[in-house]
Amino acid sequence: MKKESLLDVLLESEMRLDSLLALKEGPRDLEMLLRDMNADEETLLFHMNTLQEYYLVSDNGERYGLTTIGEVIADEMMPLLEHLDELEKTLGPGEGFKSPSNPGYSLRT
């Protein structure tokens, strides 16, 4: 089975993206992430496992943190998201970001 592109993995889930950006501020335990993400444990763990599969997040048994590549991606995501927001303002909601694997996808769904 072919893995999705890293960009697709991040942009197809606002929770994944928000989790990655939250961890940019520093490692967090599961309880902190659950509170910050306002999510149930099963959903959050699914997304954290996906981020781990793509080597963006590590788990030392107590806390989740960004890997080196996760730090680089998180640092670069903010300018990208700002550009995407501007593009959406120009083109209209849902017109700016289409994922190659899901042409009907919009980041703001």
C-alpha cells in the first residue's frame, strides 16, 4: 500500500496540524494534548500515531514531542498556512486548497 504524501497527511486533518503546531511550543503529555485539542482520547491517539508513522512526533512513554523533522516542518507550516489563508481570501472559501489525493478537500472544512 502506497503511503500518502506528507503534505496530504498534514492537510487532511486539522487535528494533526494543530497537534504538530501545539508541540512546537514544547513536549506535552496526553492529558495536556487532550485538553488543548479538545478531543477524545481515541481520536487524538489515532492522529498522534499517524504523526509518529511519518516521523514527525516521538513518544517517550510519558510525553509527545517533535522529532527533528517535525520541528522543521512545524517551523515551515506557519508561513505556509498564512499564504493559504491569503489565497483563500482571494479565491473564496474552499477554492484555494485542493489535495491531489482528494480534489474536493478544503483545509477549512
